[in-house]
Amino acid sequence: MSSPSEARNGGHVVNPHPLVAELAKVLPKDHKFTAFHLSTPPTTTEPLCHPPAYKPASEPKVSGDVATKSKDRRPSKPLKTYCEKHFLAISINVGKQGTQNDSDRQVLVLALEIYIYTTSFSTIIFVSKADSTGYLTLLGLPEGSPSPIREATACFLAFLVANRRRPTKQLVVNLFARAQSQYLFPGSVKNSSKHVLDDRGLVKWWCRVLNSLLEGANYVDMRKPWDDIHGYLLVPGLDNYETRAFLPRTSLATTNWTLGHPLEKISPYTKNPGTFGGDIHARCLIPMYPDDPKARFVEELEESTPEKAKLATGWKSPKTLDQFWEMMAFRQECSSGRLTGFIWVVFEPQDSSKSVSSGTTSAAVVPNPNASISAPTNTKPDDLDPSLETPVVSRSKATTPKSKRFRRKRKGKKALTGPIIPRKPQIKTHQQAKFPQEVNTPYYYWPENGRGQVVLSDSSYKRAIELLLHLEFGNLEQAMTSTARWTKEVNMGENWALEIVGERAATTTVVPSSNGGVVNNLSGMVRRKRGSDDQPQDGSILSTSPVNTLGGGLVRKKAKLDTETPADESHPAANPDPKVNVLGAGLVRRKSKAS
């Protein structure tokens, strides 16, 4: 995918890419950044949840063979799911401005990997990985300014939410916060400037990031098309009192957040009780993502339960979602001093209640920025979702004999004769992804504004991520070399950088100095113990306690032995000489000599 054309506004080069304009609003003013945005086209993938057992409408409610029929239930048709991958990397220039090799002086400071799962029921934006290198301190931002990493993360999520919105379709932003020293930048933990958060700090950080989508002033336009936006937080092993400490301390946090999970609310199977029944097992309500702690637990439970038992009664244990989260607290990722926070933000469309209550759905007619393409309308009144249909074989088709297929005779390969003419090798200059034929379908929406600057196939995207995971970011020189290699090899040497100049003014918290600051005098608030006469002091409160002075008649001085030089009692000497007692000759007894 070629880079978009650049326009000039005065003396500055303005990039018309919509992501550049959004990131420039939240990045610090007059600082230059470079963004690299990769993505893949939507491709079919495995469903996130296990399908429940199909409940036919002709099954009798009260019968003697109900138990046998329930054991022989077959799984329903799984949801047709598409996956679209996005990778955003942001770098800064650590060299002098205007140098010839300006691209070689770039160093990556942030990377985000996000998966977008879409079905005919909802859109799920899953944050897979997020990491930083710690070299953002080279910009020398003032202390107390907003973190560009947090602002850029929230901006990219809001950008995907705005460009992936489908009318009458639910959208969910989901992630699990688990602390680790490094995710995407090998060796970055060696950088002393990198701030590695612990488990509690990481959960709080992500709650602050997603809380900006709920009440941030920069994303008011993003919230307007939605009927309701609500956040959910669940930390296995902690009660509500302990979990509440992770939420941001804002006035709207108590109304915008719920301590729990919305798995029943975001599941497509609970919306159609006529087909799947009112009691859906817990195994069919838990989505499984790559490298997900709860997905590993679900796989262990699936392996230990027979297939027929899973369709009839679900797992042997746990039976409910509450029991599942209680058992998750004893898993390795959630115990032994470790914490894992599961966070959801659910975006409800404006007319979702009408579509669910009527029991009829139509394919979303979403305006396409390039051409007006409308998806065909599904007019089946009995089915809620096209992908939830379970094919039923009619009797006429079952009794009719199979038609004979005409087998074509295989033609033998033609023998090659004559001289061998060699062909010229075809060099691949760039990696082209196989684009889907339709942009808007009942299962996904792939607008041009929401795509990456470079669109790769799924295999090429995996190679690009694997290349980054095999580089080194231990020191600044290694980080610059790894950044230059990754940015050049991903797009086969072609320039695919998005230049960004920050527009957000610095807002720092002013801390008063000790010299010029106002000193709070708390002397009037100190209550001291009164004297023995229980009379308050007339003046201000003294800094020292009162001293009882004794009169001269109450002081008894020690008599002095030397009477030759008597000292004045009222004015004693400041430095009197030491006195020596001299004994008389009659008082001295000499020792007799031995004979």
C-alpha cells in the first residue's frame, strides 16, 4: 500500500493521514515523532467461544426419552469470525535535526499490538501486547507533563473504535493486564530509564487509559454515536473493596465502572434463548484470546471433559461463571503474589434494544468512504444471527436418492518436446496482501481510513513481528540499529513513516519553592498545658514552657571551708580557684618504722 500524498501548509509538511491528525492532538507541542502502522486484511479465524448445544424446536418438553435426546445433542454452528491485526510503533529522533541520515537516528519508544475480532453480532478490539523502551526520556519533557505513552495508547484505541463502529452492532474493548519486564522490545529491561510497573501499577495504568475513553475531553466526538459506554474490572482473588482501589479517583468513576465481568452481556448466545435455551453453560460464554490466562484454563477443562458431557451438562466443575473466576484465583498467573486484571469497556449502539426486542436483524448498512456499498438484508424472522443458523436436513432431501455424478476422465499430461527456454526471474519488490472483494459485509467492516500505512498478509505480518522480537534494545546504539533495520525490512526498503509534530501544549503541575512559597503557621492551632495557677497567659503563646524562679531566701548555699578569702555571697566569682584543705601537724600520724 503506497503512502498517502503529503500537502504543504505554509512551511510545514502536513500528512493527511487521519491517524496522524489524531496523534498530533495528544503528543507534546513542537516535538517530532514518527509512527509506523501495520495491519492485515480481515481473514477468517477460529471462533472465540465454544458453541453451545443446538436445541431443536421440535424436541418435546416432557417425554420419557428426554434424557437420551439431551445426551445426543450436537453442537450448533459456530460463529463465523474474522480477525484483523494492527501494529503501531512510535519512534523519536535522537540525532541533530536536519542531518542527512535522519532516519538512521530514530529509536522506537512505544509499540502496540491489537487484534480486531468481528462477527455478525459484535466487534471486539483486543489489546494483545504493549511495551516501551524507556528512551522517551531523551526528549527532556518537563516534570509533571502528561505521559505521551499513555496518551498515544488511548488515542489509538479511540481511533480504532471510531473507524470500526457498525450501526446496531455492539463493540467491546478487552484486555488483561499482566506485568512483565519486556513484551515486544528484547533487552529493553537493561535500560535504566525504562519504568517497569508491577502488577498493581499496571492494572491502575490501564484503568486510567481506558477511563479516558469514558470521560476524556479529547474523545467527546467518539462517544456521541453510542447509546451507553461502561467499564468493567475484575481481578481474581481480590474482593470488591480491594479491587476498587485500582479505579481512577474521579467523580464519574463510580457510575462508569462496575466491579465484575460482562460475559453474559456480550455473548451472542444469551440473546437468542429460542434456539439455544435460557441456560447457557459457562464454557460457551468465555472468549479465548492468544496467550490468555483464562484460555489456558478453559483448554484444560475441555480436555478433561468428554464431548457428550460438555454438550449436555457442561463442565463437571466449575458450573457457573462465578465458580470459574473463583478457581482462576488459584491459577499461577493470579496467585503466589501475582495479579492479573481483566478489563472490558462495552459500547452499546443506540438502537440495539429495538433490534433485539423485535427478534429480527438486518445486515448493517454502513457508509463506505470510497463507494456506497450496502450489505444485503436478511429477512428471516426466526433467526437472530445468520452465523447462528444450524442446517436442518428435510425429509424430502433425506429420502431422495443421490444423483449420479459424472466423472470426467483425467487427461494425460502432454509430453514436453523441443528446446528449453529459460524465463527471467520475477523479483518481488513489495509484499502485497490479498484484499477482500467487499469492504462492508454482515461479518466485518474494513474502511480505508482505519487501515495501516502498510497492509500485509497474515504470514508477512508474523514475519515482521518475529523480526522485531529477535532484535536488541539494550542500549541506545543497539536500539537505533534495530529500529533502522526493522523499519527498512518490513516494507522492503520503501518509506512508510508517518511524520507527526505534536500540538498539545505542556501543562505541568507547579510546585512552590521553599524560599518563595507561603509558610503555613500552625502555632495558633497548638494547645499547650497550662501552668500550676490555672491562669491563661495574657500574651501570645510562648515557645518555651514557664520556669519557676526561687527567691534568694529559699536557696541554701553550701558552707565553704576556706575562711581566709571569703567570697561575696551575692556576687560569686565566675571562675573560682580550686580549694585545698591543709591538715595541721597534730593531725598527721606518721607510720612507725619497722625495727
